[in-house]
Amino acid sequence: MRVCVIGAGLSGLATARALKTAGVDFVCLERSADVGGIWRRPGAGERGPGYLSLHLNTTKKLTGYADYPMPASYPVYPRHSQMAAYLRSFAEWAGVLDHVELETAVESVRQEADGSWTVAVVDAAGVRGTRSFTHVVVASGHNTEPLLPTPPPGADTFTGTILHALDYRDGSDYAGREVVVVGLGASAVDIAADLSRYAATTLLSVRRGLHILPKQLYGTPLDEVAEAPWWTSMSLEEQRGFIEQALLVARGRLSDYGLPEPDHPLFASAVTISDEILTRIRHGGVVPKPAIASLAGDRVVFTDGTSARADAIVHCTGYRMAFPFLPPGCPIGPRGSVELYKRVVAPGHAGLYFVGLVRPHGSITRLVEAQSRWIARIVTGEAVLPEPEVMRKEVADHLSGIAGQYGQAEGASIQVNVVPYLQELQAV
């Protein structure tokens, strides 16, 4: 029995620790030069989302592994470099570093007729090879391929720089320049707030309104609220009403800030967590604008007819899930939804599992730890999976059940509620 874990970030290291604890022989393949995943700052020539101002939006208490808390010296919301250092120290503490092969990229994962898995890899020197495994765990994350919108009319005439958040490093790189940030998700509000301290002007182009929540309500971090018994005992409508009233008191309506009101109820999709963006707007450092209609030379024209000069446009428009090394249709099905039994197991692909392919309202760490422990139990035979058709029915029922709250698009299909999902994993 030998297991291949793909990725050595938060999820991959949780999986490595669970497998080691269970006495399972495994290897963890990581394409980067160190462990840490998205929290590790990219080296020279590497792309990565770890911009310098990046901090956790979830608390150190719940983002740290259960058996290995983050240092007491860390702030409640650590910066990316502290998170990267913590993940490496966890790998050392858990004794899994000698199982990690760095600078080893996975090119393909193929199931053989006998049920085994052949993993093709390429190392830093460009040397290719294949390995055989009984099980494969994909823990490489879902922020993989940067998603850029269709270029607007006149994009070929634009004289400035157009980039994705993946290539953004620091606001000081744009000192004195005029910048447009596109989006209203987590990276968009972080980057706009960061830029506003250096750039001559920072415009925030927003096509669709999103719910913006502070990191804390009534002095309690949001991820701790999400796990509190008094919160989980509420119905969805009661939860929405409670948060909406708190937000109305704390900051009023988003339209008061020049931002579009969301066109969907709270918790119907991912929310944006930020303590800074509304303050930066009120201070004039960030100026909201509608969607971009066209580009013309050094100017950006917005859908309301206004225009502004711009030296750069930073697209914080998210990522597309991509697993080019996996069999076609896995884990994303024909309808564009992620189709995994209990959000972990690929029906019809015995021995293939996913860790961390979920998006909770709160910290993901307890979830990936629970997923990893379940996988270890499956691998060792302590837990038995149902037949593929039973798993497929569970997937269909799950997607149907969440359709009313989240929809069934690719991103919506990985949304989970922390406590119910943990209880679900503990029951299998």
C-alpha cells in the first residue's frame, strides 16, 4: 500500500500528518521549492497569490491545526509570512518533511486496469518519470488558473499594464500611479486598500455587489461565530436577519459608500471579509466605479459613461478550478459542479480523493483535518465506502439540496456550512 499526496500546503500537510499517524506509507509531491502552498511567498520567476499585505481572514485559533496551535506571539490574524513559517514548523513537528519531494510537478494521474494509479512527474531538472500508487490524494487547492474577463473594446489600444492579482506584489510598486482594481472579492478589497496608501488614485471597478462583512461582530471573530452553538441552532433566515441587522447598525448600506447592493441574499454565495475597504472609501483613498465598458489609450471608460486615466488595471477576478493532470470529468462534472461523495471521494475512480476542495464560511482547517482522518481510515480499511451508484446519488442529493442556497455553479458547489459538514464527516 502506497499513497501519493499532491500538494504540500495546508491541506496536503494535514493529509500527510493523518497518513503518518495511521502508519500509511506515502509520498507528498510539491511543485514549489518549499512547503506552505499559497501562503509561501513565490521565489524569483514564480507566480503566486502571496502579495505582501496578505493576512488571514480567519483567526489563528481556528486556522491552526488542532494539535499544534499557532505561537502565542502571533496576532489574531497573522500575515502570510507568519502563516508560511507556521506551516513549515508544523511539517517539522509532525515529522512529515522527509516524505515531501519538493520541486516535483505532477503531469498526469492515470488509473490502470488493475485499479492502481500511475503518476507522471517532472522534477526541477526537467527529468520525467512515473510512479505507481494504490491511492492518490489531491490537495493542490482550487485557486489554480487565473480567471480574466473577456477584454473590453479597445483593450488592444490600452497603454498601461493589465495584470491578474496572481502577479500583484505590493502597493509600493505603484507609488504615484493611477490604478484600477477590478472585483469585490477578498483579494480585490485587500489590494485596493493596499494600493490606496501608495497610488495617486485607486479606483475600484465593481460589476456585481457582494456582501462585505467585518472580521469581527460584537467583538467575536466571524469564524468563531460560525462554530458557536447559539449560531448553529438558528435557521438560515434567522442567521441572515441577525447579521443583516448588525451590519446595518455598524456601517449602514453598501450603496451609502457608492457600491452596488448585492443582488442575492446573505450566505447565498461567498462573502467578502474586510475591515478596511469601507474605511478607505470613506477616506477617499479608494473610489468605487461601475464595470469597465471599454479602454482607449491611457483611459478606462466605465459603464456609467465616466472615464479615468489609468497606468494599470489589476484584475482580482478569481480563479478557475483546473485539474489538467486528472481524468476528464473529474472532479468537475458535465454541469460544471464539483461532484464528490462527501466532498472528498471521486465516485467511479476508486482510490482517488480530494482534500480542501470546499469553501466554508469560516476556517477550513478543521474540515481538512477531518477529511484527512477519514481518508486515512479508508486507506487502512477501517472505513468502507458504499458502491459508486450510492455515492453518485449522495452527490446528486447534495447538489440539489444546496441549489436553493448557493446554486450549482462550479464555485457554489463547494460551499459548505462548517458545523453540519464536520458532523457529516464524523458520522462516516
